[in-house]
Amino acid sequence: MSEQDSINKVSTPNTVTSLRADLLNLGLEAGMVVLVHSSLSALGWTCGGEVAVIQALQEVVRPYGTLIMPTHSGHLSDPAGWENPPVPESWWETIRESMPPFDPEITPSRGMGAIPECFRSQPEVLRSTHPHVSFAAWGEKAAEVVSNHSLDYSLGEGSPLARIYEENGWVLLLGVGHDNNTSLHLAEYRADYRKKKEFTRYAPVTVDGHRRWKAFTDINIDSSDFDRIGHDFCNRWKSDISVGTAGAGKAQLFRQRLCVDFAAGWLHRMRT
């Protein structure tokens, strides 16, 4: 979406003040532990861009709450699996030998959008150390959420998603749908269905000060049916989901635990 398209979406510009009011109307409150998925362009033109959105979120949640965003970096992976686009097979070994290791301070996110990419480098924001699916967090429980992110089974019980579940935290969708709802991956690890399989992934990491091409075990996560899960979840728990707007974008706020539990049952029934 071009900047002109963003301008055309709103009659007046979004500001920190207007976005804060939208978030409060949606039901976001101080002290919440909340995982945010977002699209800046979907909100319409915003004065201050991604910085303004982050400031509005922080002003509502406050430092005694906790704000979390996905800062994934799937490009730090084995080039043999790259498809969009693929690279020549003759490049693979060079990439494996020379790709810089994941560094939570400097490795950029990929495909997460402008808001998480800006958020990860903000003051007092902590980031988990998983080379593919890290999360960044700010606030009172940031360290608890992002510490000890397991390399194996990266979005399962050893992940920030499980820590949010334990805190009975919330999910906030800002201008995006359930196809961006990372918490549904936690349900994949918990559900029992026929097509779930384990396989080996690889990433460049630092071990004892030295770069290593590290192998780890995971499952074949798949978000292709997440929109269907989200549709059915919204129908089943309509009264427990707050729906509103943030600027020109649709916004949803709901308990993560409610969504994960519903999705685990859905996956068990539907992925058979």
C-alpha cells in the first residue's frame, strides 16, 4: 500500500492521542499482558508512523503492564528450503558458511511489519534469543516472557507464547486477521492430529563466542487454515471478543488462553 493510499483511508490523521482513545474504547487497559500483531498501513495515515502506534500502546498498557510483539527472522535459515524466492543450489554452502549469526540486538525482523521492527530497538525492550521466531517485550513482565526461549519446538511450551498463556494474557490484532495470530501455533503443538511431524531446522547462532550452524528439532507448523480457525473462534466466542477500530483498521482484543484452547480442539477435529 502506498502512502497516498494510507492518506485516502482516513479523513483526519491518526495521532498518539487518537490511537490511545481507540485502544481504550476497544478495552485495552493498564497492566495487561498483551501480544500485538499489527499492520501500520491498515490503520491509515499516522502522524509519527510506527513510533506513534508504539507510544499509544505504551501509554495505555503502562510500564506495569507488558507489551509483546513478534520479531521473527525466518531468513536466518537453511537456504535449501527457501521458496520466495529460491536461490541457486550452488549458493547454499556459501550461505550456510557465511550467514551472520542471530544477534537479538541487531538482527532485523522479516515480514513482521514496521511496528514490531521499530519496537524491538526501543529503550527497555527485551528480545528473546530464538534465531527464527524471537519475540520482543516491554514492561513489568518482559524478562519473564522472553527469557529462556527454547531452541527446539520454538513456538511450543518453551516459548514466549506459553509464558503469555500462563499469565492469562491477551492478543490484540491491529489491522490484521487471524492469519497473523501467532498464538495459534501454540495450539498446533498442543493438539493431536495426523499430519503433525517432527523435522530438523538449522540456523546460525553464537555458542561460547563462536558462530555455529546449529541444528534443532521442530514440528511442521502451518498457518494455511488460521483464517478458518479465527472465523469459527469469533462465531463461538463472539461475546468474549472486543471488536472495534484503530484508525481506519479493524481491531480485535481477546484472551489468548481462550483462543489457544479453542484452536487446539479445532485442530484435533479438523486436521484429521
